[in-house]
Amino acid sequence: MKNVPQTIRYVRTSDGIRLAWAEAGTGPVVVKAANWLTHLEYEWESPIWRHWMQFLASNFRYIRHDERGCGMTDRNAGDISLERWVTDLEDVIEAASVKEPLTLLGISQGGAICVAYAAKHPERVSKLILYGGYARGPLKRGDTEKARFYKALVDVLRFGWDEDNPAFRQIFTSRFLPGGTDEQVKWYTDLCRRTTTAEIAGKLFASRSLIDVTDLLSKVRATTLVLHSREDAVVPIEEGHILAAEIPGARFIELDSKNHVLLETEPAWGRFCSEVSHFMGLGVAKDGEDGAFSELSKREREVLTLISEGLGNAEIAGRLSISEKTVRNHVSNVFDKLGVWTRAQAIVFARDHGFGSK
């Protein structure tokens, strides 16, 4: 990331809040709506977000901001509501002098902000990327038991956030990174305390629970890609299904992960990068193949080619003169490296990303 520096600036909102925003990289404009717990400077070299920055800033003019009450933005949060979050996004886009139709990236609750902005400004948004997003906040999903759990978390945030003992904050962060290392979980737990206060954290968490943009989904005209981790404990995958089903023409990608924030070492991250690159028209190598296949060995490429031809394991074993057990191992490795978990997905992935094309 040293060769892709970021620039941090401020814009004053109509209600007097100094909003910190940053940009890095060149190319097509991708603007990320604010999501929970960010710090423009601190997350730049973090073990949680660093690979996100590297990927996005290396391929796009990547613009993001700390939401009111968090990070480098004023801690005097003022109005905390979906309407205000959309207005803040408008202010950042104007401050960045973005003229051409842009791509919006919505992560988690940022997805709802992007949907609201895209419905309000259809002429400004050409593409929409929603990861781990939702249209309905936890208290709008009709699940009484989970609503009680969410309200209990709000109390934990308000009363345990500023404690020296990180256990209170870990109750929260462990849900975001069940597959994280000790270092990653510690970093995320430290971020909680560094980026905002207990009072604001409680208000932000409570406000998110009341989001509901379901009536706006059908009004989105931007080409949309929805990605969601299959076992996401923070936002159930069903919420991703709703986004993809109700936004006209949206494409849905299910990622094989338990993490709400994808980690660099998991295959799902590679799948995310490949799908986003393909969606944005990037990442196709000179030989016509997507970079997602670069990690495949020669034998794994042969196996994938035969899978794409519709052959079963026994047929592949006979064709390559190897054991069926060896084929199963190669198939498993191919799935892991591509971030898929069925033959059908592998076939579609290979076809859509130019595998084997000349």
C-alpha cells in the first residue's frame, strides 16, 4: 500500500459536523458508504481491512469516510438516522467532485445507505456492490428472540464499551470474526474503543436496528452485485437473498465463509475479489483468463477442464490415469482455491471468468 497513498480531507455537513473522508488510487470511481466501526488512518494498516484497501485502491479511485461519531469524524454525532447517513454520503461525493456515474460499495448496514442513495439518485449510480448487507434492521425482521438478543447487545455496548477489560467488546467482535486469529480479534476489539465512545456506539447500534429500505429496492436501477457469506452470524444470508430478489436484475454470490468481514487468508476473499473484478470489467489476463486461476497447479487445471466438460470423478480418473481418491483431492483443492463448493458453481465460475479461453 505504500505506493498507493491515501489523502484525508474534511467536509462540513449542513448540520455542522466535520466529516472525515479519504481517497486513494486511480481509475473508475468506487465510493463506499460508511459502515460500523471505521477509522480512516488506523484501519489502513490493520490485519482486518488492509487487504480490502489494497484491492480497492489498486484498481479504483476508492473513496470512503468515517461516519459521524466514529474515527476521525466529529464525535459530536448529532442526528443519527438513515436519512442523515444518505445526506452525509451526498456531501462526500460532492466534496470529492465526482461527476461521472459511480459505483457504490455497501458493506453491512452501508448496503441500506447505498440502496437509499441509488433510489434517490438513479442517474448518478451505474453499479452497486453490496456485501453482507441488508434492507431490514434486526428489529424489522419479525424475529422476537433475535430482537431481544440485539437489545441486550446494545446494553452491553453502553455499559461495557469503555471498560479496560476487553471482554465486553469481545462479545461483540467475536460475532464479526469467528474465523479470526487472536491478533485479528484483538485488533478489532481495540478498534472498538479507539473509534468511538460507549454512548455513541449504543446510539449507532440502536439506530441500525430500525433501518428498513425494502420499499426502495424495486426502485434501484443500477446494475447490482450482491455477495454474502453463507454462515454470517451478524447478518443472516436470508437478508442478502432479499436484496438480490427485490433489486431488479441483481446477481447473487454466496461465499463460503463464517466471517462478516472477509479475511485475506480465506478462499472466500479470493472469490470476492474475482467476482468484483469481473463485475467491474477488470482482472482478465492477456491469455483471456481471470487471475483467480493463477494458483491452480497444472493438474488442477486439467481437472477443472474436465469438470467443465461434465465428467464425474471416475471418468476424470480414467482420462488422467490417476486414482479416484487423487481426483477427489484435486477437486477439493480446486474448490478451495476458487472459493466454490459445488461442481455446478465451479463450472459457472470457470465459464464466466474465461477459463480455458484463447
